[in-house]
Amino acid sequence: MSSPAERDTAGHAPAALPPDSEALVSIRDLSKYYVRGDQIIPVLVDIDLDVNAGDFVALMGPSGSGKSTLLNLIAGIDKPSSGHIHVAGVDIARLSDADLALWRAANVGFIFQFYNLMPVLTAFGNVELPLQLTSLSRSERRERVDTALALVGLTDRATHLPNELSGGQQQRVAIARALITDPTLIVADEPTGDLDRTTAGEILGMLERLNDELGKTIIMVTHDPKAAEKAHRLIHLEKGVLVD
Amino acid sequence: MAVPINYIARNLLTRRLTTALTAGGMALVVYVFATVLMLAAGLEQTLVATGQDDNVVVIRRSSQTEVQSGIPRLQAGIVESLPQVAVGENGQPLVSKEPVVLINLPKRATGKPANVVIRGVTAVGLTLRPQVKLVEGRMFQPGTAEVVAGRSIADGFQGAGLGETLRFASRDWTVVGVFDAGHTGFDSEIWGDAEQMLQAFRRTGFSSMLFRLNDPDQFDDVKAAIESDPRLTLEVKREKRFYAEQSEALSKFISYLGTAISIIFSIGAVIGAAITMYASVASRTGEIGTLRALGFSRGAILAAFLGEALLLGLLGGIVGLIGASAMQALSISTTNFQTFAEIAFSFTLTPRIVVVSLIFAVAMGFVGGFLPAARAARMKIVDALRAA
Amino acid sequence: MFVPLLVFRNAFRHKLRTTLTIVGIIVAITAFGMLRTIVDAWYAGANASSSARLVTRSSVSLVFSLPLNYAQKIRQVPGITSVGWANWFGGVYITERNFFAQFAISPSYLEMYPEFVLSDAERKAFAADRVGAIAGRKLADKFGWKVGDQIPIRGTIYPGTWTFTLRGIYEGAEEGTDTSTFFFHFDYLNESIKRQFPRRGDQAGVFIEQLRDPDEAAAVSQAIDTTFRNSLAETLTETEKAFQLGFVAMSEAILLAIQAVSYVVIVIIMAVMANTMAMTARERYGEYATFKALGFSNGFVAMLIFAESLGIAILGGVLGIAFTFPMAEAFASTVGSILSGFQVSEETVAMQFAAAVVIGVVAAAVPAWNAARVRIVDGLRAIG
């Protein structure tokens, strides 16, 4: 459901506004609402937010607070109704759908609550998937995938299908996939939501290492207080508005 | 405790596209099936209805059709004088001696020629066929080159309409009337004066004889009398039987071909139903587990999914029948390869066809839905709930 | 490229569903091919006939015969190198179900049909035996006849039981040549008839003429018919091909119906396949959304669906085509004597393949469009 305002900002592409800060992610006056009949339902209202390179941020809030929507907007899989989102200097709210797809491929690594692996591809194939959009040769791709799998400790499971892997193992494959293109941002939506205590701990530990050792910027939506502990910064949302 | 019927029905409504496509496939099969049956029924009706119970047809032995047959005048005279032959009010035997020939006429629609039956009749011949009624114009005058045409011929062939002229046997013949023979074989004939036809086609003998029995039960007697007479080389049949036999080959051909085609098509539709039902079962694994946990038996689950499949079939059957019944507006004209002559008939929807078609449709649903329903019924409760 | 792998594995994810769909397509494509072949066979007789031969018959109706003495006059028409005549016998061999064509022919008739191949010995034996007969290979095989057998046929047009001695079995020079006919001597028929029914003697059913030059067909036909205009029995002369096509035209309604029905089966299976693809695509919205999140385009997702649909359809199509050939063989062996020329043509195979492609494309159209358009966030919601 796109609103007139949404179409206005996303469709016309007026002169892009330069970012006014050094932050990796710079959000100004971001709003998102849905129109149902003649009702306007706000999801996010005038959000201003900066995320620096190397940050590990947790977005938290009750159900319906808009945290997932904010994450989706930053990740470029949804378009705002109004406002600006600058990621590494690019106002992604201005990009066309086709450009946004290309942007995502190069700049975002996704980790979903339910792993979202392709059931018919092996662990290797799943991790390799984002590289199919590049012009790398087969051996080049193989090299990177091997590295990524080694990083998450799943080298010996490379030929297994998702249904042959445990939840934790599947999430690790997802993490490897998220890293493979060396993206600007890693975006995680409830990464431990489907895992037991122990496994959740393993995954969170891995995310922590990605942030500490590889300097990856991670933005995570979570309910889990244990997950929140791992983050450096907590951002709270309530009814579409940032609260402190 | 049985699963409520609105649960079953509502599932079909929820996945509208799938229901439409699956039922649509079955509807097409039923349409073809019913149409073929209607065609065969129409053909049967046309030829069986042709004829009276107490009329008898005489042709030359082994001729099979009137056109191939030839009866010398001498033999005709012998038959006429038999005691079983009814006598009319004027004391003359109710016998019609008729020359029957085939001519080639171009069809109105395509211009392509087809064979049409020309029958030379007398006043007696008209009396013997009370089902034939003149609907336009008038009867031909005996002794003239006037003819009357059956409805299908007048409509379907060039030059055969009221007031038009036909040319055959080196003469011009004017169509002065159109008759309706009540959807029987005579609708596909042209009638003229018997003597004129004999002359025009240079015949000395007749093709066939039609007479009325004094008493319908006397058929066997007169048959024996004629067929055992050494002077006669003739064969005797009841009028109805005679015409029914002439359509047997065509009717059988249509029935066999049509049924074979329908069965093959039904495989496609049944597969469609199976695919749909398997998907339906798979997507409702959680519901099945829940229903079982609540106390519904395996049998109830089986019945529920089978019911859904049968309902799909019924839906397809009804839509298919509606389409088929619209075919009743059409009529077909083709050559009967047994008689070599043109025969017109239409699609007739009988109650029997409606019932058979619906049974066929429901059967398709049953065959397609049985295995999926069995799978649903056999699920273990715990597996079903876990998979949800 | 990884796409073929992805498509192939996705297609067989639901083995049962895909197998059922393929079976359905095989049945539909085979039925389509068979029906087309039946229609082709109906026309085959006409197509196999010659344009260098003419057929002369009574202009009133084929059912009427012509005087035998017409032969001399016809022979004198310029452009004709030879004249023969034949009568349709229309007899019954044991039961009506064993229908096959029987003709009483003049000696010149056989000479005009070089496509009927007989050994010299058989030809001589046939010519020498007054009650001799020859039968086509297909016919002889059907009844297990051997040269020398006595063949009794019950006449219907010409009453009585007629017994012939089989003197030869002819083969067809080409694939399409009919070898299901029975020929015997006109003179034998004529002499017997003249004894019983003198007035029915010396009558020919049709005359066959050999043209010197096929291009002269129209002119020569005209010339023959003009010769007999205003006589006792006017004639109608046309090429053999036109004559045969006339027969086919009589059953036109049925043939059109069969052709229409052959397309209906394709539509039925298209509905089934469209249903399959719609269900399959809907179940995978989460995956399509994931692809798009990762940066793949809408077109890519649509392409996956088209590729899967086409893959399944073409696989079923090829198998269906392969299956049509043995089916046609089986069919031909049962109805061979009534309907000859039962062969699956190249055109039919091409049409079958095209049908499979159309099925694949149409079935995928709406699901692909919908999947391409699904918004990433909506699709992701479908997971879990």
C-alpha cells in the first residue's frame, strides 16, 4: 500500500540530499505509514538516528513498535513514506527498485529468524548464492565460500542440505551467507528467535566476534535480553517513536 | 462425529483459484463426455423414432439399404396381395411402392456436395407416415416435376428451399413445400411423385415397399410368407427396426470414440484433482492434528477430504453439463457411412445423460481424492501437530 | 550456471506432485497426437491418391453405374493413354465386422496402379484364373490368408455367395499406399450377373483413366464429360485425388469435432498445470522474497518459475511424443483395414512439442507475474 507521499519521495528522485554527518547510517525525518481505506496508520514517525561504522546496535520494543519496519527500511527491503536514509553516503530512499536490489546485493548481509535458506541448495550453495550476482569465476567463488564456511565452523557440513542441519547450524550458514559479499551492514531480525538457550548463545557469540574481530556493523532487532546484552547500544522504540 | 460440511465447503472457497482450475478441468471433461452421449442419443432418437409400429419395410434380400435394393414389379404385386396387408377405405391395399435414389447436392454452408435421399412416394405413402407434417407451402401435385423437401435438407442444401429449383436426372424440379418429420430420418429426404421418379431415373422396379399390417402381431406370419416364397428374393423388417439398424454403425462409432476420448481426458482431470487434494492435505496438517486431538476419528477425516474432492467433482460436473446443454442449440449434418446418405441430427439431453455425467464427475473426484484423503486419515496425531 | 540446477531441484522437490503433473502432460500430449493422426489418416487416402489418374462416374450419383460401352469413347478422348473400370462389390466376409473394400476390375485397371506391387508369377496367375483374386498385404495379414486360399464372400448388391481363389498378395510401393483392398475380375462378375439378371449386366461403377500429362487433368476431365452430355447417363470426371477428398468431405463434421476435441485436451491439462504452478509458487513466496532481499531482480524470480514450468512441460511433452508412436502402431493394427495410412506425421510431432511449450508458458504466466510483484516484506512474512 503506497501512499501519495511515498510515491513522491521514492518515485521522483529529486536532487539527493548530502548526509549531514559522518555516520555510516544516517536517518532523518523518517516516517512510514499505511493507508487502509480512509485511515492512515502510522508505523514510524519522524525518526532521527545515526549508526556509526563498527557499531553493534539492538533495536528493541514491544510488539507493534515499528522496530522490524525500521530494520527493513535500513536494509532497503522496504521504502519509507517520507524522510532520508543515508547508508555510506547513498540516500537509499531515492533509489529505484532495480538500483535498490543491486545496492542490497553489495551492501547488506541478512540474517533472518527462520534462516531463510533455499531448501534445495546445500550449505555451500546457499552461502554461494549472493556471489551468483557478481562476475566472479567459479573458483573465485569457491574460495570465498570455503573461507566463510570455515569462519562459521561448518566446513565439514558444506554438502548438507538445510533439512540435514540443526537450527543452530542453519543459522550459521545464514551468517556465512550474510558475510560472503563483505557487506557494509549486517542486518539481523530476531536471529535467536527460533533457537534454544545454548545455541542462541553460540550464535550471539559469533555475531560478537564478527563485530569485534572483523569490525562489521550490526543492526539487530531482538526481544531477547541476553541478545541485547551483547549489543553495544540499545535503541528503544514504542509506537513508532524512539524512546530513551 | 462427522466433520461439518461447511468446513469442507469453506476450504474450497478459500483457495478460489485452485478450486476454479481443478473444477474447470473436470468441467471440460464432463462437457466432452456429455456432448458425445447427447450426440449418440440425438442420432438414436432420429433414426429410432423414424417409423411406425405396424409398418413393414420390404427390400431385396441382403440389400441392407433401400438405395442398394431393387424390387421387380412382379414381386411387388405378389406382396401386395398378401392377406396380412391392411386394406384402406377405398379397398386398395395400404402399400407404398417407392423408388429411392441418392443424388449429389451442394451444401449451403460449405458449397461441398453430399448425397441426399430422393424418395418417390404416392398418396398411400403419405398416409403410412402420419408423423410427417407439411409446415410450409403445399404437397406436390402427382404427375408433375414438383417436390417437397425435409426441413434439414431445405435449410442445409442449395436449391432445396421453398420456391427454389433443383436439377437432377436431367430435369428441373421445383420445391413447393417443406415438411417436418419430427426429428426423424425423413427430415433428411426430398420427396416427389413415385411415377415421375421412376421415369426420371429410368427405373422399372422399385427400391422398397412400405405396407401396414392388419394386425401388428402378424409380422412373423407375413415375414415367413415372403421369405419362404420361391418367387420372391425379398427381405422383411419392421419399419422401426429397419431404420434403427441403419444408424447402428454410426451410433456405435460415435459412442466408442467419444467414450474412449472422455476416459483419456478424465485421466488428466483426475490427476489435477489428486494434485489439488494432496496440496490441500499438506497445507492443513496442523488442522488435521487438531481435529484428531479434539476427538474426530480417522474415518471422519477421510470422509472430510473425500467429501471435498467429491464436491469439486460435482462442481465440475454441473458446470460441464451447463456447457453441454447449450449444445442443444446446434444440429449436425453428416454422411451416414452405412447408408451413404446425409443424415441430420441434433444433441439431445436426456435425464439419463445428466445422471451418468454427474456420476462420472463425482467418480473423477473420488478417484483423484481417495489417496490424498487416505494420507490425511493415516497421519499420526503427534506428527501432524509437530509439522504445524 | 546455477539456475538449471536450482530449477531442476525445485521441480522435483515435490516428487509426487511433479510426477503426477508429468503423467498428466504425457497423457494429454499423446491423446493430442493420436487424435491428429486419426484425422490425418482419414485424409491419407486422398493424399496418397494420384493426380495423374481420373475417375469418371455417374453425375447423378456414385450409386448409379455407367454403360460399359463408354470405355471405347473415353479411350478416344485426347490425353488419355489407358482406360479401366471397376465395380464396388460391397460383400460381406463372414461377418459385417470384417469390413474391407472389394472391387471387380478390368485387366487394364491393375496396370494403371503401379503402386500395387505383385510378382510376375502372381500377376500371371491372377490373369489366368477367372475366379482369381488379389488382396493387399495388410488385408491378407489380418485374416491370415495365403496364396491359393479359397475366399468366400457373401454378396449384398450382387446376391449369392461368391468364392474366389487368392492368386496374389500385393505390397504397397510407398508408405502411404493402401494395401487393404480385395480385387477380382470384372468379367467374372459381369458374366454371372448377365445370366441371372441380364439387365444389370455390362454396367461399370466407375471408369479410371490414365492421363498422358497430369497438367491436362482439368481439360481432359471436361472433354470426357462433354462427350456424354445429354446422353442416357451423364458423367462427372475428376482427378482421383479430388474424388477421394469428396469422400472425406462427407464426414467433415465428425473430423472437425475430433480436431476441436484434440485441442480441448490441451486446455484441460493447461488448467491442471496452471493449478500446480500456482500452488507451487504460492508455497515459495518466502523464498522468492529472500532472493529479492539478497539482491536478485523481480525478473529473476519470474524466470525461475517459467523455467520450472517449461522444464516439466517439455519433459512431459517429449515423453508423450515418444509414447505416441507405439500407441499409433497398436491402434493401426486394430483398425488398419478401415483406416489406413495411420502414421504419426512430422507436423503432428511439431504440434505436440509446441503444445507442450504453450502449456508450460501459459501455466507459469500468472504465478510468475504475481511472484515477480510480491513485495519483499510481504513475502518474508510468509516464513515461519
